Amino acid sequence: MCSSDLSRPAASASLPSGSGASGGRLVPLSVARWAGRQASEWPLHSFLELGALDSAVPSARLHARHVLREWDLGDLGDDAELVVSELVTNGVQASRAMTHAAIRLWLASDRAQVVICVWDASPQPPVRMDPGEDAGNGRGLLLVEAVSKQWGWSPAEPGGEADGHHGKVVWAVVS
């Protein structure tokens, strides 16, 4: 399921779940709070729900690339795609471990920066690892930290952006 409304005012994000053009899934209400701004300051937003499959990662990356080009933010594309790849990869792994079949990606922008949010089914916080030089994985959050202005996570709000599912939302701001 893909719902992308590239120009709808973010004030729509304050509508109750189930209202609006895409079933209340335009932007998590907490996006504005994470970045310390009012929802109206994030006028651009997009939502994509994907299965917790390996193919979700390139699909999410392609979605982010196209949305950022549409928003005339192509210069943020490489860093945003890297962050999307890492957060979606982690989300897919976490949702699979919880036997949940989906992950959710939100993008929001104030036309100068983009907030990337990924929901997964696991309530466990993301763990920033310090892998050895020979490790083949474990560098995802280090990369997110390196290319983003800030990042963090919060438990999913019951009845909120995760449609009543538990889990968490991991987010990053790229500018």
C-alpha cells in the first residue's frame, strides 16, 4: 500500500486516525515533536507501507529518491537514501523477528530538510553497535548517526501512527 500526498499541508497530520485522504496515515503526529517544530512547519509528507521482506529495502530507497526529487530536494537524496536503507533494513529484521508482516515509512520535509521515520513491530530500542573491523554488519546506526543531523526513536503511540500496533518508530533528520 502506498499513499503519497506530496503537497498536502502537514496540518492534516493532526486529524484523528482514520480521517484524511489516506486513512490518517499521512505523517506520524510525533514527527513535528521529534524535530522540535509545529506540524505546520512540515508541509510535505509521504507514507509507504511495505511487507517485512528483503525487497522492502530497495523499494523504500526508490520511493525516497523519487519523493525527494518531486520535492526538489534531490541534493539530500544520497544521505536520505542511505538512512532509509539502514532504518528499513533494521525495521524488516525487527518485524520479522516479531512475526509481523509490515514496516511503515514516513517522509516529511520543510523544503530544507527531511525527517525519515520507520515503524517496526518490535518494542525493543535500536542498539548502536561498535562492530570490529572485520564485521560484515552492525554499522547501520553508525552510518545513520554520521549522515543525519539527529536521530532517535520512540515507542509507537497506541492507536496512533501504527494503527494500534505496538512497536517503535525510529527517525532521523537529514539536511
